[in-house]
Amino acid sequence: MALRHYTLDFKLSTAVDSATTVPHLLSIFHEQEMTETVHETNGHGYLGTFVGKNGRLAILRVHSHGLVTVDLQCYEEDNIAQLDNLLNALETKLKMILNGNITRIKRLPALVRGAEVDRYWPTTDERLLEYDMDQLVYEEDSPYQNIKILHSQQYGNVLILDDDINLAESDLTYTQAIMGNGRESYAGKEVLILGGGDGGILFEMVKQKPKMITIVHIDQKVIDACKKYMRRTCGNILDSLEGDCYQILVEDCVPVLRKYVQEGKTFDYVINDLTAIPISTEPEEDSTWEFLRLILDLSIKVLHPSGKYFTQGNAQTMTEALRLYEEQLKKLSCPVGFSKEVVCVPSYLEQWVFYSVWKK
């Protein structure tokens, strides 16, 4: 049973006395058969809760520093028209009472909490986004992670790993960016893709007729889920683990990379689609940074002298994490150069940074 949470805020130029404000509002709550309880605030204005039928709860606060807030909670099956009437009545009355003292009124859409389909996902810098997710298409725990695929009316099916949005069927710009945005020719080339279990990179790359693409992805369940539910991203490319110009190895990429290093095998392109740059600013202590450094170093070792290494970075707002990543590039076993570009990935709803790295 989901809960709807409405908010109504009045930002004021000067503080108001609750004694001149609250009495004018009580009749509105009483009309809705809501019972008032006043709470002690130790000098921080007025705090009243109002409990009504069907589990309705309203919280009215007249803050001591020039802010009046109303929170209204109800169950999803409650009468929405009645709730709108209640909020409209409170807004109208407060406009009259506070006339001339209001600098801003903000009424937000209801926050739906505890719904069957989760629609709220944070950005990397902790801003809350509400998506139009309307169906849980698939969910399963693999030995490595929780896998969800949710349906969005705008973005199609969306792959979410450990509650982190990875890729939506709308996100061709992500795939194009991590492949070099059309500046590279993969015809006749040897390519190594680390991760990429959604099949998006593979599906686009085989169109260019490379010599061989090797994907190393650890989680068969991700491949199976995307094969069935992310067809707009991968087409039919995941129906088989090998084809004329590709092979998918369901393995941990670290021992595979180490084996390639020992054998002296090199690739024209290495694409790291494993994970974003960590947002932690303690690279010497964070295990994800340690993993990233290991993958980066091994990848450069298997990169042909004239080859390129592509990877996603993180959100453009994560300036410190991106700076730390660029510092790691200076500490590799051989000197490298790099460039970066910023791309809008539709389902991320934030600008995303991609890197191209090459040996000097």
C-alpha cells in the first residue's frame, strides 16, 4: 500500500506569529474531520499535527524564521479530489493571511512512497529524480549483484544494477560515446570489451565488420536478462555467445587480462564498460578505486602501441572524482595521453563524461 506525500511551502520576507496565523486555518482541518495535536518546539514556532479519516495526516509548521510549511500524507487509494480541495483551501487562506509578506510559494507533486514500482533515483550529486517507471519487468539476484529492469514510458526498458541506473533502451548516445562517437573505424580491428553485458556496444560494433570482438563479462544473468528484455539495445546479438566476428566470455576479466598480458596479446581497442569512476575522494582507501587502477593498468598493457582505450567517467558535476581519475592516468606503467568529452545520456538526466586514452 503506497503513501502519497504532498508539500506546500510559503517563504516569507519576515517571520509571522503563529497566534495570528494558525487560528484562521483550523476550520479547514476541522471540515475534513481532522483532529489537532500541538507539539512543543522549544521556541521554534508552531508545530501541529492533524489526524483524519482513512489514515490522513497533516503537519502544519509556522517556523520562527519566516517559513510556513504544510505536509499532507494519505494512502494512494484515498480521494485525491478531496485532498486537492484541502490543499487549495489552505493555499488560498494562507495567501490572504500572509498577503504582502510572501516571497515564494512552492507546491510540489506528490511524492509516492512504498509503491510497487520505484520511480525515484538519485543523481551522482544526490539530487532526487522522479522517473516515469510504470512496470517492474524483471528482477533477480545473481551471485554478483541485484538486477532490475524497469519500464519507462520515455526511455523504454531500463537496466538497473545494485540500484544504479546503467542503461536504458533510449541511451544510444552512451554507446556511441564509449565507442568514440563515430571518430573511429573498427573495420578489421581486434577489440576487447570489459563488461558490456547489455550487448549495446557489441550490437553497434559488429555493423563495422571488425576482425574480432572479445567481450569479457562476469554475470550470465545480466546477459540473459538483456537478451530477453533489452532487445532495442542489443537486437539479437546476445542470442549466441559467439558469432563470425565476436565471442562473449562469461568470466572475471582480471585473470583474463593477466593471461593476455602473459601471452603478449594486444588489441587495437579496449573498451572498459565495467563501472563508473568512483565518487569517493579517497582513492588510496576505496576498494573500487583499487579495482579501477588494476583494470586500467592491465588494459593499457594489452593495448596495441597505436591503440585506444575508451571508458566512461562520471557525471560532469563530480569534478573532484574526475580530477582524481586523471591523476591515476599519470601513475600508469607507461605514459599516456587522454581526452574527454561530455555527452547527454537521456536516462541519466545529467551530463556524463567519457575518456579516450592512448599510449604516448
